[in-house]
Amino acid sequence: MTLSRDAFKHIKNEEVYHADGSFDADKAKQIYYNMMAYHHYPIVPRLKGEEFWAVDFGLGKFTEVGMAGIFWVNSLEGNYFGHEIYLLPGQMIPEHSHTRTDQAGPKMEAWQVRHGSVRIYSTGEPTPGVADHIPPLHRDIAVARMERELLPGEVGTLNQAGHMHWMLGGPEGGIVTEYATYHDGNGLRFTHPKVSL
């Protein structure tokens, strides 16, 4: 897919789905590569392999709810996790929490913006006007409504392990490094009942 450097800002939802409606993860990855190039973010060999993934969370609304990511490290023994998150402009990671599992405690997280910007949402006193920023698919169900914008170099933290939270890409998208305790996918809980991975 050949795109102009800022084409990732203007993607239409139907561009990342096959004729049968199934999600085209390879096409989605190309869009994220274009965003990386726009931000002069190095596309290292691991990002061209199977460890780099893109999802639409099974909702069929990729430009509204979706992400790409790579787990740089996830150590159960050391209880640490390093993750890069990639969000297109206006794209949301659906609201979720990380509960205790047989292997790990509830996950604690912090996020540092590398390029672009994001808005992070956590539980607490709702930010005035926050509903205007919540994508329609989640507007009626999102619990975490305390909002904070993060710009390059800024760090935000989850206010308490196990609490609901979500993230929204800014106008230039967002490339975010996550620092966290061990990630056990079995502890992942989404607010939206139709989300799937």
C-alpha cells in the first residue's frame, strides 16, 4: 500500500476489511507503518515480524476502536512488562481493567508518549465535557471518565491497579510506551460486552 506521509489521518473504516467483513490486519499494519514514518519513529526488524499485531477488538469499527502493539518484554518471573502502543487519530483502546489471576496480581501501568498525543481516562471525578470525547460506541457504557491529555515525554499512571481505564489517540495519532507489571491476558476484562481479541 503506497500512501502519502499523512494518509493515516484520513483512513476510512472500510479500507481495512475484506469483502466478507473480516478484519485485514496486514492492511492495518501498513497504516501504522505509515504513521511511524510520519513521526520518524524507527521501524526496527521486530516490528516487521509476527510480534507486531493490529486488532479491531472484534467490533468492526477499526478507525474508532482499534490499536496496534508489540510486547517488547513480558516477564512473569521478574513481574515487569514493556509494551509499545500505536493509536491512529481518534482511535480508542476500549475501556478495560486487569484483574488478579492465578499467576499475577492486578496489573499496574504507566504510559509515556513518544510521538503525537493521547488522552487517558481513569476512574474518579469525571472531567467536565468528557462525554464529547468518548467515541459513540462507548459513550453510554464507559465508566472511566476522568481525562488527562499526554504530550510527548509526559507520563500518566493508572490511579489504582485493577481500575477501569482506556486511551484515545490525538490528532496526529499516538505512539506510547507502557511500563507495567506482568501482563496476564487471562485477567483482561472489557466494559463493552462484544469486545473480542
